[in-house]
Amino acid sequence: MSSDHNMQLNLGDPTVKAASLQEISDATPPGRDRYIDLLRVVAIGSVVAGHWLMAVVQPTDDGGATTTNALEQLKGAQVLTWLLQVMPLFFFVGGFVHATGVRSLRIRGGGYGDFVRARANRLLRPTLLFLLIWLAIAVVFQLSGRQGQLEALVTDTAVQPLWFIGVYLALIALAPPMFVLHEHWGSAVSLALIIAAVVVDVSRFQFDLAALAPLNVIFIWLAVHQLGFSYADGALGRRVGAIFAVGGLAALTVLTVVSGWYPISMVGLPGDRFSNMNPPTLAILVQALWLIGLALLVKAPVSRWLSRPKVWRYVVGANAVVMTTFLWHLSALFIAYLVLIGFNISLPAVGSAIWWASRLPWLMLLAALCVALVGVFRAAERPSPGAAHGGGALLPAIGITVAAIGVLGVAFNGLNNVLNAEAELRILVPVSAASGLVFVAVGWLLLRYSGRRAAASQLSVNC
């Protein structure tokens, strides 16, 4: 299955000319888990739609703007985030993909460096292009003196979702050694991570040890990632899915509605005591179990639906641009709002009849803008030609670690006032927006250099 999964990804290469439905169907190996590809699209698509529906930008009297989340006013709808906060599914899918990738590389004689370079490349190339363009916009604002509330809002908020890419890069770096642990200890690794997450939350909320909270960024997302390993082994079936779904939903209800220990919303809201997502809490962990369980329960009928050539073609096409869509979807949102604000078009009050009636046209408008942006920038997501195997693990490990720290630094600090911003984040070292950008570039260059060294080494051996 592992080699089949890697082979299938080439179908999403934008450089490949449009193929007939039959050609695409014939190129799909029989053992391919198409459901995983759909979950990836659903996860990112739900994040995009959620941001478009819930983000509300309102102009202020002084020419600036403020941003709020519609869920802050639609309190009854906050429970919908139990189903619609699907980012945990992406980390679960990542675990499956990384397990199959490690196994496939072993068969081909590859090592840690090959795995890291291949996985990081698909993320870092479109991310670097995105950062360079938004850096240019932020610098123009700063040098021209246009740094009002609206400009600050746009340049800071546009890069906030990059936290996900920073965490995912860290999971890539940890995937090979964590997979070795999984091979030796199985589900005990996931259980140990879950216990560690519980200890962190208890220490944070019962003993006021808030400094430990960021540890759950690793413990919780690694636990979800490890469950993806188990799924790749075939260990998570319908019965496990039922246990996860019922147990996760019950635990989530107790933690939020019954006890009130955690906010009901699975996304951060201004009125909440703290965010369940930043850093992730035990509520997010049990919500992840509920979502994974639900996904396992509906796999069989959905997989039969995916066997239809036309449906599968759409899934393949969406996977080819999933990261570009994620990166640029907030840019589409800001373009729409800037036009509305620029033409003094009044915006309906959240929750009003007009607001609800405008949701579908609003989504269609943003989708059209996003399609245009994806059309411009999709080339950066094209898979690179197969690289040479070999080389050491040290340079790739350093490269992806530095890049992950840099991406998180930019996401946390934002790009407003980037030329003289102070470091507001510390991950091993203080990281500002400017130094974060440098870290991303240095990490990318280290990964490329290690790839060239591997290619040169292989060439010398062949000669």
C-alpha cells in the first residue's frame, strides 16, 4: 500500500495534462486508500469555509477596521465547531501518509534525509512564495507610512494560519523516529502521549503552571499523528471508530457543557477564558478522537462513492492545489472586504436575516477569488522531480527544524511593522517576524544543499 500511495500522488501534478476519467482510473493502484485523499481535502476545505463564514471585518470611524468571529455573537452555533474544527483530521491523515512514506523509502533504500526533503518541499515552496509576496506588501505599507489599523489587521492576520504549517513541519521531522517507536510499542506510544497531555493540562489549570501549556502543541498533535500510523497498519476499524466517536463525544460534552472546565468552542473566541486551540487542550484531543471515530464509521460508504471515476477525478484535482488554497484563502477574503469597505458598502449585522441569506453568495464570491489566486500561484505546489537518495540526516534535520521555527515565528508575530518588530516568541531562541523569515529561508537552503550533496555523492558512487 505504501508504494501505491506515493505513486498515486503524481496524478495531482499540475504539469500533467488533463486526462480522461478512464486514464485517471486506470492509473490508480487498486490498493490505494482514496478515503485518505478525501479526508485531506475535507479538512483543508472545512478550514477555508469556516474562516470565510466566521471572519467578520467591520470598518471603524477612524478609517481602520476591526475583526471578530461571528461565533462570538452566534453562541448557540459554537457547538458546531465540534464537527467543523477538522484540523485534527489533517494531522491524522499526515500520520498515515508519513507511515506509508517511510515504508516506501525503506523499500527503495532511502533514509531520513530523503523523507524530510521530499515532505518539506511540498510545503515550503508555496509557503516561501506566499511569504515573499506578503513581506513585500508589508514593507510597502511600512515605508509609505500606511500602517493604520486596516493595514495592520491584513498583514498580521494573513499569516496567522501558518502555525499549522510550522507544526506540520515539526511532525515531518519527528515522523521517522516516531514510526520506529510505533513499530516497537504500537498504540502504547499514543497512550503515553495522551497521558502526557492530560498531565500538562492538569498542571496548567490546577497548579497554575501555564508555562507548560505549549508542550501540548507537541503531545496532542503527535498523539493524533500516531493514530494515523495505527490506521496505516489497519488497526483502526469500525469497532474502534465507534469507541472513539462515542467516547470522544461523551468526554467532550463532560469537559465543556457539563463541567464548564473548557470553552464550548473548538476555535479561539475573544470572550472565552482561553483558546482550546492555542495551545491545544484536552478538549481538542477528545474532539480529535470523536472526529477520527466518525471518519472511521463512514469510511465504507464514502469509499464506494470515491470509486466513481468522476468523483475521484475531482478529489485528485483538489489535492493538487490543497496547500495553495490554504495559503491564499484569507487573501481572497481580504480582497473582498477591502472592495466592500472601499466602496462604503454596508455590511449586514451578524445573525440577521440578510446575513444568513448572503452566506451562499458570499462563499461563491470568495471561492471565485480564491480560484483566481490559486491559478496564479499553483505552480509552486508542483512536486519536484525525483531527487537522489542518500546523504546524512544532520543537515536535513537542522534545516527542517530551523524552517519550522521560522514559520511559527512569522505566524505568531505577524508581518505588520516587520522591519523593526521585536521578538515576541521564543522557541529555543527569540524569534521575531524578520528573524522568522530568515529562519525559513535558511532552513529551505539547508534542505536544498543537503539534497545537492546527496546527488553529488550518488553521482560519484555511480561513476
